[in-house]
Amino acid sequence: MPTVMIGSALDIVEHCGVPRFVFSDFPLGNPCGHPWDRDMQTATVRLALQVLTTATRPRTTVRSPFEWKADDPAWRERYNRVRPEDRERLLALGDERRRRQAANAAAAKAAGQA
Amino acid sequence: MPDQSSGPPVPYMERTRNYYRALGYTKDYVWAHHTDVPFVRPAKPLAAMTVGLVCTAGPGDRSHRDAGNRRHVWSGLVASPPASFDTDVAWDRESTHVDDRETFLPIDAVQRLVADGTLGGLAPHFHTAPTDYSHRKTLEEDAPEILRRLRADAVDAAILTAL
């Protein structure tokens, strides 16, 4: 099945290896274009279809020509950032996640035994 | 190599590794890596092609999750997609929102390209690829099931979008 991917995590996708990739250099969540910008979304999908038909080899990456919002130049710094003042909160968050994961695992086991 | 005039691409693997270590996890996640990547050329020109959509956001009612909260492949109709989506996956909540479905599941965008003659058609179903971080489940269960469903709709090619 011929495929083309549209996404925003360049390193993860290229590490994995996919046939064709349109890279939108945006915050994770909006790979197909800015929210509510129909022209940009249509252009992004059009680009993906072009890559689908013009790529000649696997691991083809084409960068979308669109940039994220000019009024938010600091967006690249945010995702999963760990500042010194975050460490105590993150460790507590991790403890809660591990409690929840253990509960989910127990529920899955119980469901499997039901 | 992407143009770096507006800053280098975010190093998500390094960020995620450091973040989960800060959460107290001691075992780093191992991302999928394939030496051999399949490459199939489309058999038809775009204007004759039917495309299927695959994304990573499931339905808002979480019916794609089982009793153990594990996500599974789910399919919806492009003619009547869910009013809301399960967006409890990894996206940048500080910088944007996912209120506009078209940013991660571009049904309307594809339909505009069908209407203007660029593309032959859009398959009646779209599919959700679950993100359970299990390489085995993805390769042995989810991907083959999605492929089966795409073929059931006579899809010629698929667009995969990662929320």
C-alpha cells in the first residue's frame, strides 16, 4: 500500500523510517496546518499527495513551506521541557502515573481472567 | 535537510527521554527503527486514485479502548465523523489546541481536492492507529488490521497523520 505521512516529529519519524514524509515544523498536534486555516490545510494535503506520486525512494522527507505563528517564536522551547524548578513536580507526577499504570495493569489482568 | 532559518526542528527524542527520566522512569523508551523501509509506487495517477485516511486520534467516547484501557484499531465514517476525539496522546498542549479536527484528520481538505479534480476519491472510512507504544502490537496486530480495512474500501494509497 503506497503511503505518505504528515507529521511534526522529524527525528522520530526519520529514526523509524517511513516511505514518504511531509514534515510540518509545527507544535505537535496540528500537522495538517494551523487551526481553522482551510487554505493551509488544503495546501498541506496537496503537498502530501504530490510527494505520494513524485517520491522515488523510501525515506523521502519534504518539508512543508509553512511556519508556525509569528507571534509565538518561543514554541520550540516548550514541549517536555525540564527546568530545575520542574523537577519536584515532575517526580510527583511520575509517581502518580506509576500508580495509575499499576491500576490499569491490574484491571487488564482481571478482565483477562473474567 | 529542512531549512533551519527559523530554528532547528525540535529534538523530540531527546526531550522525551529527559522528560521521562525527570518523571522518575529509569528505562528509556526505545523508538521503532527499521533498516528496510518498504516503498510501493502508486499504480494510478492521482486523479484516478482513492485515498484512505489514518490518524492517531480515536473517538471521543473512547470506544476504541478495552477494559484494560488499551487502545485498538477503530474506524469511523468520513461522512459522519465523531463530534469529539480522544486526544489523550502526546501533543503540545502549551503551544496549541486540537479543537479543529482538520489539523490532524483532514477529511474536508481531502474532499476539497476531490472536488477540484486533483484526487479521484476519499474512502468512506478513516481509521485510528492506536498509540500504545508496543512495537509488537503495532507490527503484528494493528498495522495488518488497518491494511485489511483500507483494502476493504478499495483504497489505492493512504495518508497517515500523527496527532
